[in-house]
Amino acid sequence: MTHFLQSDKMKGRICSWLLMSLLTFGTMMVHAQELRQYHIHVSFPKGGAVSGVCVVRMNGGEGKMSVINEFGIKVFDAVYSDDKSKVKLFNVIAPLDKWYIRRVIAKDMCLIFHPDGRKMPKRRVFTYNDDGSMTLINKRFDIVYQLHPIDYVTE
């Protein structure tokens, strides 16, 4: 009977140790992720523009982005891989869903995900302001990306 009680005590200790380990690991995982939210305005040549909300989640060297316009329609999703230093676009709205437009946007989004990791490609100007806002100008295709951080007021 005492052997049975000792094994139950041991099982309780092991379970509590596992629970504490999982909670600690889960807390570390939450802190390892970074969530950024921006107001985005993208102006295309010939008067086209997209504006809305951009949500970026960075997890180590990988990142995910979702751009949603003011009406709640998803413009595109982007996934950044630090291994390849490339961005893949998913769920692109019909007016932008052409291979040549997708390629340009993907290369530009790579700079927004990781501006310091690569040298600046030709004909692109990237500015990062003290308030956290970013502007990327693609001079070749005359596309301007403006991102301003969303500040939430908590009371």
C-alpha cells in the first residue's frame, strides 16, 4: 500500500513539474512573438490606391502579414521566410492577382518585414521615422507604401 501512495505522490510531482514547464515555455513563446499593427496606404500609378489595416506578426525569423481594407475585405496575406529572404503572397484580391503585380508587391513587402536584413534594391527608397511610421517608395513602378503604427489608448 505504501508503494502505491509513493507512486501517486511521484506522479503528482511529475505532473506539477510538467505543468510548470509548459506554462514557462508558453510564456516564453508569447514573448518571442512580436505583433505590429499599422494603418496602411498603398498608392499605385494611374490613381489606384488601397488603404486599411496591416497586421504583422513576427516570430523569430519568420513573419506573417495580413492587409485588410476599410470595408473588411482581405487585400492579401503575406508570409516571410528568413531562410530564403522571400515573401509569398496568398489570398490576393482580383485586381492585384496578376503574376507581375504579385512579384513586385512580394519584393517590396520583404523590405517591410526585414528592412535591415538586406541591402536596398535599386530604385527603392525606404524611410523609417522616429514615431514608428515607414514609407517605401518603389520608383520603378511608382508605388508608394505608407505605414503608420496604430496606437491604442487604454484607460
